[in-house]
Amino acid sequence: MKRSGLVLTTLAAAGILSACGASGAASGDAEDTIVLGYFPNLDHATAMVAKDQQFYESNLPEGTNVEYVTFADGSDFMTALKTGDIDGGLVGPSPAMNNYTNGADVRMIAGGASGGTVVMARDGSGIESIEDIPGSTFITPRVGCTHDVQFETYMKENGITSNRIGGEMIHQTGKPAQYEAMFETGKIDVAVAPEPWASVLAQNTGAKVIIQPDEISFGTTLPASVLVTSSELIESDPETVQAIVDAHEEATAYIEENPEESKEIVISTIDDITGQELEKSVIDGAWDNMFFSTDIDGEEIQAFGDSSFDLKFLKEKPDFSELTDTQFLN
């Protein structure tokens, strides 16, 4: 549990958006406050549903104050986890792996969602297939993020690499909510877009799918989001970690049993965070590219890490044998 209040002014300077429940310093007794983070992406729907349905509040001990912070990208999330400003939450596996190799105290304790990484070509770019991508400009949320590794792994398997490692693809980064505007100005040609932003591009800009979510590397075998916390919290307060995982499992079951209600929660939450009210048809299309599961496979995490090393996102070949901890899953 938190031992000190949030330093939200520092987090805001790092590009982090504040959710409704985290608009200031931690309220109440800091000893009884849990702070959880997530992104305004569809693969973080489990956190949105858990927050809306108060699953964390109902699973944690009575009187525990639960606060939420939303993040622009995985690097900012991991900074907050390392500094103790959050206790855990949902993040892409790649930021967790990258920081783990640099000594960060992080453990993956459950899967969140899989699928949902779609590669889109701008209408008018002249790109019809992956063979047309060399020399074009592509965008991902962050260098070495989960979606970036998936895309660059797939492209390298097809003999194409980015200019970062001597190839011909030109890499830019930016928030997925901004991809539509960047497509419209012609600043980028290809977007590696997490849902629902891929469906936004398709509906609003006429963008074409170049790589489907079940075709891209690790698209169906690796969670696009993982529930993480610190080993310190696992060791010092396993009951709290168990309650967090129980709430996460409850939210996952709710999504499966109540898909239409879950979609409405996602639409409302993303609107609150980004100011973009997504059409129901967008969410419907995006939902078909995703599945929600708490499963997490340590061997697949290791394979993804090996690929990150091969692409030079990691300086040393990683050992992720202790990164996953599934003891709290039912």
C-alpha cells in the first residue's frame, strides 16, 4: 500500500493525464490508499471496467481508498511505479521488460488483453502491402514499446528494418489519439495503432489495414497489456496483491458476460480522458480484434524479450524467468 501521497505535478509534466479519481494528492490515510494506473486504450478495458464497477474497492479491505492515474505511454507508467507513485496497474509488456532489465522492481501478475495491434496505411500513401513500406514514415506510441516491437519483429522477419538499425523505415512516435490528425496532414504514412485507434483511422480517414492483429508478431500469443506490481508489495502485503488480482479477474469475467455494457464503459472513459467520444461502430469493430484474458505465459514473455534484444531495444539478452509471478491467479 502507499506510504506517501502522489506527486501529480511531476507526473503531469511527464505527459500523464489525470483520471477522475486522481486529481490531487492521495486523500485519506496514505496507509490505506492504493493507486493504480492504466492507458486510454482498448487493451486496458479491464481497468476501465474495474474502476467503473468498483471491483477494486469491493475486493480490497473496507476503508481502502483506491485512486487511478492514466498514462500517455509505458515509460511514464514505469517511472511512476519505480518511484512508488503508483502501486501497479496495466501496462504493455515491453515497458515492463525494458525496465526490469535495468533493475526496476516489477512483476507481471496477470494478463490483461491480447490482440488489437493493427498496422494501418494512410489513404493516398501508395502503400498497399508491406513491400511498399521501406522509405515510408511509421509511427508507434514509443520507441521499443510493445506495439513497436511487434511491428519491427514482423517486418524484420520479412527482411525490412527501421533506420534505427540501418534500414529504410523512418520512425516517429506519438500518442495514438493524435494519429488521425497526423494522417490528415500527411506527416506519417503508416501507423502501428492499438485499438480502438486503428478503427478510428479506418472509419475517419479511410486508412487501409496492412497487417491484421492476428498476423503481426506475437499478436495472439502475447498479452498486449499485463497487470503489474512490485515484488516489494508482493512480499510485504500479499493480501493486497491478491485482492487486486481478484478484482482484475472479476472485471475480465464481467467483460465476457457483459460486452455491450463494457463497450459503453470504454467509450465513456476514453471520452473523459482524451476528449474524444468514439462512435459505437468504432468500438464494435475494435472489439472484434481483441480478446480479454488473465492468462500469461512466461515462455512467450521470454521470446518477446529475445526479439527486443535482437532488434537492439535491449543492450543485453534478457532473463525473464522471474519477471512473471502467477501465484495469485485463480
